[in-house]
Amino acid sequence: MTKLSVNINKVATLRNARGGNVPNVLKVALDCERFGAQGITVHPRPDERHIRYNDVRELAKVVSTEFNIEGNPIRPFIDLVCEVRPTQVTLVPDAPDALTSDAGWDVRSHEAFLREVIQEFQQHGVRVSIFVDTNLENIEAAAKVGANRIELYTEPYASAFEQGFEERTVIPFATAAKKADEVGLEVNAGHDLNRFNLSFFAEKVKPLSEVSIGHALISDALYLGLEETIRQYRHALEIAEKSHV
């Protein structure tokens, strides 16, 4: 069944807005796990405007589920990942000042670079996922450079879902997941997935190993509470699994 990884960047954003250590990022991560999250995701950026590099080091000591670190593989990021050795690193081609992730890799244009950094991560025992769109040639290229997984950039699907066009828009994602499976890649997904659009996506896009969700989930927790929110997201994935069977 598809695993739920909770991105806790927004928790760090709230903490940093006031200074101090409230809310406590480590405690929130542990509570997410206790409430049913099957992974914790962080995306440290060079300006450390939310998750800080030292947060990553401290989280690596306590996270007992899958720990996923996202980011642009600049040298300090590479060194951090190789130091803490998480379960997975997800490579995202963000500009340093990007507000949020808004595009996947053009793998073929960065083939030599990606192959080199992937080998470095794998030598440290870290599974590597590449953030991509649904272009099938790009997915084939991700397999050729040695990635273990891809993460599908799902903002186009999420936007279409809000407008009622989910049936048409989910097709490229389903096709991409099948192509990835054919070339030996596992599939993750993330960006703007939420408790309303998640079940349909997970039902149609198979195989799907993991979804990484942060902004919507943390926003829902303001109203529903963190435990109930995680329960509902897990339930959405369970519904998708039963529908597929």
C-alpha cells in the first residue's frame, strides 16, 4: 500500500517566525509517526527559512520511519545527506530563492551531473529519487542515470482536480507510473496533494510507493488536529487501495 510521508517544513516555518523552539520540530515529527505517518520529509533550503541543516541532523537521530530529505544537490546539501544517511534523498532542481518546488528535472540535460551525485548518495546507502514531470523519455533517462525512484510533480493534477478535470489529467500520471515500473523505477508523488484529491490519484496511479504531503496536511491540522488529519490521509490511501483491488 502507498505510504504517507509527512513534510514538516511548515512546522519549522512557524517556529522560525517567532524564534525559540515552539513548535518543537522534533516532537512534531515523533508525533506524526505516533499518529500513523510512515515517513518524515524535510526540504532544507540554503537560506534555512524553514528546516535548518541542524534540524536535519537532529531529526536523523530520532526518526524511526523512513526519513526523506529533499533538495537541490548543491555541495553543502550533498555533504549533509551523506553525513546523516537518511532512507531516501529526493533531488529537486530548485533555485536557491524558489518559493516552492515548481518543476521537475530535465534529466537528459543534466545526465552526467545526476549520475555522479546519485552514485555518491548510493555509496552511502541512501536511496535516490528524482523529482520529474510525466514526460516518458525523461523517466527513461532517470533510470539510465541510476535513480532508484522518481517523484512525480503533481501540481498539474491538483489544479485540474479543483476544476473538475481530474479524469483527463490523471491519465499522463498513470502512464508515467507504468513506464517507470517498466524501466525498474519505483514511484513517489507530491506537490499540492490533499485529502480531497489523494484517493482518486492513488487509485489511478499504480504502482505508487509513497506520497509526500506537507502544506495541505499541516493546514488541515490547524482545524482537525494533527492526529485526526493523519488518520484521514491514511484513510484516503486505504480507500484507493481497496478500490484498486
